[in-house]
Amino acid sequence: MGTRRDRLRAATVKEISETARRILVKEGPEAVTLRAIARDMGMTAPALYRYFGSHGELLRHLVGDIFTELTGELHTAMKAVPPGDMSGKLLAVSRRFRHWALAHPREYALLFGAPVRGAADREEGDFAEDCARRFGWTFMALFLELWNKKPFPIVSDDEIAPALRPQLARYRDEVVGVDLPLGVIQQFLKCWIRLQGGVSLDVFGHLQFALEDAEPMFELMLAEIVPSLGLTYTPPARD
């Protein structure tokens, strides 16, 4: 459990992160300053440096906390589906991802918008990077489970664009760390780009020129992605 001092420090770090997020949601990312956080907490700005070495480090911690929350949401959605229902798992996780993003647009923008200030100075073992990796692995783990249980159609290495092959191989070897055909990696990235790209366009308001409600278009996208993985699309349950 740690010492009392450790517990007090952890509680203060948690309060700092919660205060930063509250300011983010209410006023936007530019308002998340050390001075504003300290004022809300009844502290001085220099006192915050006992917990975070820089403004960038504080933001990286906030990013990590939000990624952890989002990952927990996805796992909760997955656990509500019977273990063997791979179609249900993928649909549940995809829908929960979109639902969370639309409910938390400023948090989503912090995670998936412009790079976080201070990111260029992060060190190895960065908290935000570790949390982001765990989030990403939620989707990759689903793909691996599906591939191991019921391999879906993929293209051969020779059918992959020559400019893509070394990039896919690097991602597989250095990031995924699992010996997979390049076609699996390409299919994963194709699905992720469509899913995350579609959610981002919706969250950032870039579909409003044509759609007042983008959910039917999102479901149409899922209805195209899911069969390509040998799964079955089921429309969302309605109250």
C-alpha cells in the first residue's frame, strides 16, 4: 500500500489530473495551465512542480489517465458479450469507442487531435505512451483472437504494395511483436483507419455539412468492415 506520504502524494497527483481535466472540458486545452490548476486547487503554481516537472509532463499524465479510462470502457463493453461471440465483441467495442468519443469531445481531441505539447520531450517509459499502447492493444488483441480462432481472408505479401511492405513489417516487428502475415497487419490497419477516421470526422464536426446524425453512416461502415473479417453484422439494439 505504500507509506502515508506515498498515499498523500498519489491522492494529490490524482486531484491535479482531475482538476486539469475539469478545466479542459469546461474551457478547452489552452486553459489547462499550471496557474489555472493551482488556483482551482488553492495551491501556488510553483508547488505543482513537486509533482510534475513541467507543464508538458502534467499534460502527458492527463493523457495517460484519459486513455486508461477509455480502455476500461472498451473492456467493459467486451465483457458484456459472450466470450465466443467475436462478431459481438468487435461491434460492441467499436460502438463504445464512438459513444465515448462523442460524449467526451475535448478529451478525445486531446488524445487524437494535434500532438500534445511536451510530447517531443518525453522519455522512454512515458506514462501516456504506455497507456496509449494498452488502448491500442485492445483492438489488436481482438484481431489476434479472431485470427487464431477463425482466420479471415488476407492478401499475400506479393499482393501488398511494395512501398507498404517494409512499413507493415516494421510495425509488426517493433510494435505488435507477434509473428503474423503482413496481410493481417494490413487488414488491421485498414479497419482501424476507417473506424478511427470516421469517429474523428464525427467528433470534430466534419460530417455536419451532410449529416445531422452520423450514426447510420457509422453503422453502414461497420456493416462493410465486419464481413471482411468473416464476422456477422448485427444492427444495434434499440430501446
